[in-house]
Amino acid sequence: MKKRYLAFAGLLMLAFASAGCGDKEEEQTQNVQVTPTPAPTVTAAADLVDMEVTQEQNVMGEQTATASKATIINRTGSEIGAIYVREHPEDEDDEEWGDDLIDGMFTLENGEQAVYYFEPASDSSVTYDIRITYTEEDRNECFFRDLPLSTISQITLRMRGSGENAVPYATYMTGTGSSEVSTLEDVMERLGLTEDDLDSEDSSDTEDTDEDTDVTPTSAPEPTEAPDTSYEPEPTSAPEDPSEPVEDPTPTDDTITQAEGYIGQSFEDLVSGLGEPQSNEYEDEPETGRTGYHYYPNFTVSTTVDEYGNETVAGIW
């Protein structure tokens, strides 16, 4: 009996010992604390760059808080290599012009433009002169004088005619005006020219061609002699040789047909082919933008003007 009791007691102690190991392991397991992984910090998104913001090209002068700005467009037909601007002097023969504003930074092809920043004069009545030189060394420099540069935002440098006899002039819009201003008449008056002078220069090639024809002009009868009425040529009859044109000083429907051929092309091309109109008007319309109306003796030309000052023939009537 004593052996059985001892054996039973031994088994009982072994059971207690086994139960104690299990509790310790479980307690250790429960005391383990899991540290959560912190969430990554979300960084602020980088500022987006507005790629649609365009920068001005061909800039002359210094852009300051008080500077005025004028856009100068080249419509002279040749590439400009230098531009000078000065206040209009009292002495027309004054040769002081200051520095070249372009100074090798760029050139202006025909149709291109530059932006000029300048400090306006305290007197609003002060006008300015512009002088340009071309990249072609054999081209003469040109002058555009007495311009109200501080009151306009865009000025176009133009040329009437071609070659050595071409006349430089400018067109611009003032802040208070509703139509485009042209300096051509002032330039002609300063140079002592008339429309007939310009027309004769523009048509010099045609006159040379007429001298090569074999048409003999009819001599005028002597004042004391009765004119010979045995032959009266009809002024409207076509010449025997179809290649010889019928000269008519008044505009005809053929002129209108010729003008219609410039629809969709530059207004400058039409002026080069048909000459300057008698008058010009411009209107700013909300739906169609800026529209020009150019009046010739027997027809009218309508044009559209884009934001860069390019003028295109839209219609003839």
C-alpha cells in the first residue's frame, strides 16, 4: 500500500509540474506587445508649372513697373537687323539716335514683330522717331518720324512702292481712335510727292513695255484745219492684235475681277497689285473680331485682322 501511495503521489506532482510550464509559456505569449508600423507620411504635391504661359519674344528695352509697351511689326518686305527709337527732335537734321535696340539679339523677317518697353515722356504730346536698317547691306535705311508712340499699342512699318524709290510709312491705332491712322500722306507732303508721282513709279515697268509697241499715236490736227472725219476709230473696239491691251484710265469690271483674285491672301499683296485705296475704316466686332473696309473708286474690299496684325482679304463688292 505504501508503494502505491508513493507512486500515486509521484504522478500527482508530475501533473502539477506539467501544468505549471504550460501556464508560464502562455503568460509570456500574452505579454508580447506588437508595435504597429507607422503609416508613411504623405508629402505635399509639388506645385504644378503652368506650361501654357507664353513668354514674349523679340523683346527690346527694359520691362519696369512704369514702362509703356508697343509692338512693332515689320511689313517693309525685307529683314530688319537694327532698330533705333528716339524722341522727335526740334531739328530734323539731328543725327543723334542712341543705341541699336536689337543689338544682335534677333532679326525681324517680313511679317514678324518685336515688343519694345520704354519709359514714356512726362509730356504726353512728345512724339518719337523710328529708324531701321536691314540685314542686306545694299538696302538703304528707313525713317519713320513724328509718331505718338506712347499712345499706341501696335505700330506697323510699311513700304509704298519698291526699289530705291520706295516710300516708308507707318500705320497704327491710338487708344482713343476707332480707325487706323496712316502716315503716308504726311510722308508724301514732307518729301514733296503726290499720288501721281507714286503711281508713275509703281507703273514704270508698264510704261517701258508700252514704248516697245508699234502703235503710232494719231497726231492732233492743226488748230486752223478741220479734222479729217473720214476715219473715226471706235474707242471701244478691240485692236486687231489680241495681244495688245486696250488702255482705259477708268476702273472696269476687270479690276474688280482682279481684286477678287486676292480673296484669302494678304491685303498687302492686293495693295501692291492695285494700289492704295481712297480711304480706310476699321471696326471691332465681338463675334468676328476686327474688320477693315477699304474703299476704291468702284468697289470695296473687306478684310479681317488677326491678333498679330495680319490683314487678310475677306470679300470684294
